[in-house]
Amino acid sequence: MTFQNPEPFLRPRPPRPQRPRSLPMGFPMLAQARIGIVVAGRTAMPMHSLPIFFSPVVARIPHNTFVWVFGERNGWSAVHYDGRIGFVDSRFVILL
């Protein structure tokens, strides 16, 4: 009995995010940051500069992307993605 190579069926794991250098004001220290996954459905999740829906979008986070999560307050999570710190809707962040 021969076995097929499972490599074509395995998905590569996305890289873990690098630790950020600075934190948003009023959130826990860097040592308390946790890794989370942004689940945005079919589209990318907008990352806002402030925890307000009408604030400027500084980045778009693709579905199933690892981010550093500093904390959650009033339905917003402070996250670090692609060298930037911003806020996303907490309903779409799963902490690991």
C-alpha cells in the first residue's frame, strides 16, 4: 500500500505577527497583549484610527489574519497590524 504526499492538501500557516513598538493610550502594557485572528468574512475588515465608525480607515485586514490585540473597550479592539495600530469591531476578533 502506498501513501500519497499530503503536501498539496495542507494549507500553509500564516506567519505570526511581530510585536509592535508602541501602544495606544489607555490600553494594557505590551506584555499583556494577546494574539487574535480577524474574521471578516469575504471582505477585508477596516482598521480605524479611532474607536469610531466614522474615523479614517488606516488599513484593511484580510480575513483570517493574525493580529496583536491590546484590549477591548466599548465594542472596539485595539490591534496592531502591518506596523500600524488601530481599532476594529470586537465582534470580528477571536482571541487565541
